[in-house]
Amino acid sequence: MDARDVVVDGFRIQPLSPLTWDAFADLAERHNGVWGGCWCTYFHLYPEPDEEFRALDHREFKRRLVEAGRTHAALVFDGDVAVAWAQFGTVDELQNIHHRKEWERGLERRPDFRITCLFVDRDHRRSGMASVAVRGALALIAAAGGGLVESYPHDLPVGKKTSASFLYNATRTMYEELGFTYQRPKGKGNCVMTTEVVADTSAAS
């Protein structure tokens, strides 16, 4: 999933790859592996963690996925430092979403890509960086051929605020501002939202 240089609001976007692994790992390690040490592996673990995973810690499992080209994300750089990411991939690549059975029951059209997880460095929160990460992911998806993109943000009641550290996929409001359309609820506090991304044919030229 290569793309030309992508810049969003002055921040450079790079795909997660062996070349950007060290920057990704540095961001994760600054935050104790992120989401309780998950290293953004949760969405890969379905139906059950296999023997490959059981023998490894989360960091090494993630590194091997990156080396094999089996995990994708848009990394947001401030200079040479990664300060945010948005994980994306196909349904087959990211099978283990929350409330998966409910999602399957309500599915009308299988998405080409899904955005499952966002993370922003603690020093860059509340500054729109999650939006930058999602827009970066959409640019990389366009370069990969585009299609129907689905995401599962938190659907907070009007007026309710919560710590950014608990919002693993941002909010419905943010996705609406990015042009996503609400589809249906998922679980008690999340929802399904979609957008159509046009293929960026220039990325392949």
C-alpha cells in the first residue's frame, strides 16, 4: 500500500512499514505499549490467538505482522517523530472488532476497508490530531484502490465528555465532520459509520 507523499494540515503521513517501524515503536513505548500493552494487535486476533501469537509478546507479534505486510496504519509525523496513528485494513486483516456478532447480523454490504483504532501522543491530544490520522488513513486507502470504508467511533450522548485516553476510535461527531455517514449502533456506546473513497490513480503512476 504505497502512496506518494501525503501531508495533512502540515503533518507528514507515512504508512506503517519496516521503514517506519522504529518510529511507531517509539510512540507505543512512550505510552507503555498503548491500550494496556496491546500494541494495536487486538483487532488481528480472531477467532483465537494462534500458536504464533501465544509464543510472542504483543510487541514482537506486531513487528512480525509489519515485516510480513499483514498490518497497516497511517502514521502522523511531527518532524521525525510519530505522534499519532490510525490503523486500517481489510475485514480479513482486521477480523476481531468489538461487538463482532452484532456487526455481522446488521451487515448489508461488506466494506473494502475498516478503520479500527486511533492513538494520539499524550502531548498532542485535543488538537485535532485524531482527525489528521483518519484523513491520512483515507489518503493511503485511496492509494490502495479506495472503496467502501467503515469505522466504529464512540457515539457519546450530547454534552457528555470523556478522557481522550479512552476513545480508541474517536467520536461520531469527528467522523461526521470528515464526511462519514451514520449507519447503525454497535454495542452500547459505539456505532457503524461509512464513507466511499475514490481511488487515487496518480498514486500508481
